[in-house]
Amino acid sequence: MKARATIHRDFKVGAIDERIYSGFLEHLGRAVYGGIYEPSHPSAGAGGFRKDVLDLVGKLRLPLIRYPGGNFVSAYNWEDGIGPREKRPVRLDLAWRTRETNEIGIDEFASWCDAAGTQMMLAVNLGTRGHDAALSLLEYCNHPDGTYWSDLRRRNGSEKPYGVKVWCLGNEMDGVWQIGHKTAHEYGRLANEIGRAMKAFDSKLELVACGSTHSQMKTYPAWEVEVLEECYETVDYISLHSYFENYEGDYLNHIAKPIVMDRYIHTVGGAIDFVKAKLRLKKDLYISFDEWNVWYHQRRQDHTNFKSWDWPVAPPLCEETYNFEDALVVGCVMNTFIRRCDRVKIACIAQLVNVIAPIMTETGGRAWRQTIYYPFLLGSLYGRGEAMQVALDAPTYDAAAANDVPYLDIAAVHDPGARTIAIFAINRHPREPLDLAIDLAGFPKTQLIEHILLHHVDLNAVNTAEAPETVKPSSQDATLVEDGELRSQLRPASYNVIRISL
């Protein structure tokens, strides 16, 4: 099987916003309690945060982490999580039928983000609350001093404001499962009014309105149009969410599903352009893809479990064990964000620890990287710069999700500062290697730096606490770069990062 591609120096998609390599943490299951926070753990440092988890998170170089939800935020009182811990109330979380102890709140999370080298992307509750709660939280986080909420933050131990720039106006408000679910018109007006008030505090804030929860929603894509007709001039992004499933056990269909996400981005981009034209505006608006991942291994069982249990504290929930096949899907998703960097400016893998996550932990024990950790890590490390247009000629196949799916999924990133090109290439074919030739047109004096390979002969291979390195990257010697042309052979069902110096 053979494929040819051309990457020309002068043909670019655009600059990649590094925030497409962001994450998400919700008060859900063991994501926070038992994930990032476990005071009794041998590695726990100041504040009770696990240092082994911090180390794994820090390596991902996450620009933003969305917090505290997710469905959780739509009935959350942020004030419950500040002040002396012994005085914080225990609440019932209606989203996941658990008890929330409020041991971790905004101040503790800000401290953890500092330790992890990242910034907060905060969501406000537009389900059960509104203006007062959102504006109070904004003042608490971002005002320096001399007011009720800013002085309270200082008394609680944080003298300097947190300077949170990106704010989500609620979560999945189109969903009937959401506490405080609203129609598009109701939500659009609320988002506009609260957004206007927040920007009266700081006009440079970046605000994210809720788009469709997924592309199969009955209200999609009319939801985007109606919401943006109300709040386009106020907000800066509209959010999209996608989770990838393989209940049918069809590998080739599973790995084709990122193409459905690509169509989702394309359609919502059209809705944005339509509203912009209808309202006669010059302002551009972009997409925040602030929840995405593979999620199906435990999903149906968890859905049954949490509806029947009796309000436990931080129970195991949504703890997917990811296989190598899932890592290939994650690689295709990240390539999509690179190719769509003209539309997508923020993307958050959901979530970071234990809950549908690249990082897993044992209570009191080990932490390890799941298979999906590696394509995210490699994308974050080498996928920053300018996305290049890639002209591709490759064999294709038809699947239930999409027709004419190329066996080769490819994206290319030029880093002018480092004078490098990174090529991210996934051979989707489960059995056949792929001979790849790339014309590096207009790039002088190209030289191979390295070929990083993520591969396993078993698509169902997983990483566990006992065998944490079953699936991991390795070096590959199957690539040659000379006279402006790259030639390589990609193994069947493999994720490859080929780095070239200029």
C-alpha cells in the first residue's frame, strides 16, 4: 500500500493556538478526590496533592485546565469551596448522585494549577444560578483588593488575584439531563446578559458559550444559530463536545469517526459565518472543543450504577481502561484539531486523571500512563507552530461513519523558531504497512531528526499498574530524508511522529 503527499512551504492553514492542548477536571468520581488530591498518599506534598500525578500532568504542558465541570457545575455553589475546610458544607451532587465534601475549591485548585504549570479555565453555574454567583466568582478570582470578594480571597490566603482569562458560560445547556436545562433562546439571552456584565468588569475576558453537546442532538445545528443570534457580539467562542464509541467492535469504523468530528467542526463553522453575516458583523468567533475523548468501555455500566447508588463520596466512575486502538483514535482527533486550527482555538481532553483519562492512579499506590497519554503528549510537545496544508493521495475505504476514509491520517506542523517540521501520521490499516513519500516543496536542506513510533501488534493491548509500559513510544529507523523528499514505511495500525530539521 502506497501514499504520496506534498507539504509546500508557502501553503499554510494558519497558526496553531497552543490551547488546543488543554485539559479538563471535574468534581466527578476519582478525578479530584483520589486523583490529583490524596493527602494520605506517600507522595502527597503541600495541600495534599499527589506529586506523582503532578509530574505526569506537568509533562503534558497543558496551557489551560477547564474546571469544575462539566455536569457538576450546573448545581454547584462555588462559595461552598472556600474558607476553613472544617466549616465547608457537604452537599449532594445531583449530576452524578454523589456527596461533595468541598475539600477542594477554587483556591486549592488554583494552587494545584500553579504547581502543574497551567492556567484555570473556569465554568460558571448557569443551571441553578446566574448573575450574582458568576460576578461574585469573577471578583473573587480577578480583582486585586478593596472589595468584599477580593478581600475575602486575601483572607483565605491568596493575596494576588488569579487573573482567569477564559470563562465558560455554563455547560451543555442544550441537554435535558442538565440541571437547569434551557432552550436555545433562553440560554442565548442569559449567556449574553451575564457575558455583558462580566465584560463590564474586564473587556479582555474570553467567554465561551455552550454549543451542541454532540452532533446527534435533535436541536443541532439550529441550537448554534439561535444561541449566537442572541450573544454573538458578547462571546468569543462556542463550545463543542464529542466522545467516541466502539460498541460494535469495528476497528476500521471506530478509527474513521474523527471524520464525523471534522464535519461537526465544519458545520458549526458555517453556523458561525451565517450569524456573522446575518448580523452584519466584522468580529470573528471561534470554537472551543472543551470536551473530547474515547468513552464507551464502562459507559453503559456506569450509567446504570450511578443512578442507583446511595450518595457515595468520590466513587470509581467512568474509569476507562484504554487500549492501543483508542490511542490511534486520539491521534486522529489531535490531527483534526491541527488541520482545523483556523476554527478551533481551544480543546480540552476529558478528563485528566482516573475519569476517562490518560492518567490513572491507585488509592495509596501507583500512578501510570494509559495508552492515550502518548499521542496527546507527542502532539503537545511537537504540534506547536503553523499548521501546513497537506496534499494527500492515499488509498481509501468506506465505513458506517464515513465514506472515502483515507488509510493515512496526516497533519504537519512547521515551527519557524525551532526550524523544524513535525509530521503526525497514522496508518489506519490493521494489517498492511504503508509506503509513504512526501515532497517537502520549498523547504531547503531538510534533515531527519527522529521518527517516533507508537505501535503494538495487539489493538487491545493496555497499560496497567502492573504493566505500565506495554504500549509506549519507541524510535524507528524506517525513514529517510534527502533532496527535499521524505520516504518512510509506516507499520500497520501505527501512530508516527517524524521530525525534520530545516
